[in-house]
Amino acid sequence: MNTKPANEFEPKEVDQRFFSALIRSDLTALDRILTNDFVLVDVIRGSEVSKSILLSVIQSGQLRFETITPSDVRLRLYDRTAIITGRTQMHGWFGDAPFAVQSRYTHVYIQHQVQWCLASAQGTPIVSEA
């Protein structure tokens, strides 16, 4: 059993909680993890998605994640900023259309008081391995 208060998790732990919250469509957890000015650069279309839009499409059921499997996760810390890079394999649904995508991602976390919050996320699709 984990006895740490929710605000004392390290950036890699918060990153895993972010992926888990996406899979569970846990809006409360996502609201806690994401900064109010959070911006996601969408891995499929490259469009900018705000926190409110992301939470809205998840709440509506339009975007559903079945699995998100991170790998090659790397953490770099700079004072009150953490940059996490890695790879993911994601499967889910956007509306009635299934999707499966492999990507490389960059997540930028900031430390707000004692809590790490996700301020920016970008995914880049991996089309093929050389």
C-alpha cells in the first residue's frame, strides 16, 4: 500500500497516473494532474488541445483509451521543471473509429507548491522503424 500523499509523487509516478487516468476516463484525476493552461499537441492530427477540450471529449465518451503502454521512459529534472520523454503504444476509440498508434512523446511537468502538474504534452507518431 502506498502511503505517500497524492501531492508527493515523483514526476514519473505522476506520468503513470496520467496514463492510468486516461484509460479509466478519470476526470477528477486528470483535473488534478493537468495545469489549467495545459496544452496537448495531438499525436494523430497535430492540433492543439486545451485541458477543457480534452476533458470534454473524454467525458462525452468520444475519446476512449483501451491501453497505453509506455516504454523507454526518460526523466530530466531542472529545478521545478521535469521533462519526460518516451514511447507509447496506444489503442482506443475516437467516436466509432478504433485507433492504434505508436508514438514518441514529450511531457513537461512543473512543480506547483509540492505537486507535479502536467503543463504540456506532445506526441509524434512513429510511422516505421528503420
